[in-house]
Amino acid sequence: MPKDTSQTGVRKNNARQLLGRKGEQMAADALRERGYRMVEHNFRCRYGEIDLIAEEKDDLVFVEVKTRRGTAFGHPEEAVTLAKRRKLVEVASYYLDLHAEGDRSWRIDVVAIDFNQDGKFREIRVYQHAVSEE
């Protein structure tokens, strides 16, 4: 069977990445407006990745950003599955150990960003303490 040389999959991936980056920037801006101070974007380690790391008052805040166009696959925050929550806790714990912040107060927030199917912004929701150690 001949190999499919279609670029459709590549275009969908690029569009998804662009939407994700736009969502992360919007989330960072919205959190700054709420008094958060951004510390790091896209922290990656062998355990996974966290979109944003910020400080809010005395807390170090690890932020998972979920952005969606339309609701055909549910709301963005519904994509933070049990497996994803466990991964976030694992990455946050590693970050705390790496930066000798083990005694610091911390939490994991989720920012959900909705666009309609045409790409028009609809709503941003911030869930504080959205993930707990399990």
C-alpha cells in the first residue's frame, strides 16, 4: 500500500500546538492580572511537563493549562484525568526537590480556556487547588 504523503495530520498538529501556546499565554496573562508572578514556562523533566510555574502570595503554584475549540470532546478541564493529575504531582514534587523548595507551601491549579468552533474566545476559568496529592 502506498504511503500517505498528506500534510493534514501535520497541519492539525501545528494548529493544536498554536492553540496550546496561545492558551498558555492567555493563562499567564490572566493569572498575572489576579496577582500571580510567573516563575517559569514549560518546565520539562524526565517525569513530564508543567505548563506554568508561578507564585501567588506564599504559594508556589504549578499550573496546567487546557485549551479547547468547541465542546465536541468536552470541556478543557475534563482532560485533566487521574493519570494526568498523578503526573502533575510527580513533576511538581521533582521540581520542589530540584530547587530545594520541599518545605514551601505549594498547589496545583488548572486553567481552562474555551474558544468556540470558529476560534473566537469564550471564557477562561481558573481552578485553584484543582489537584491534590493522592
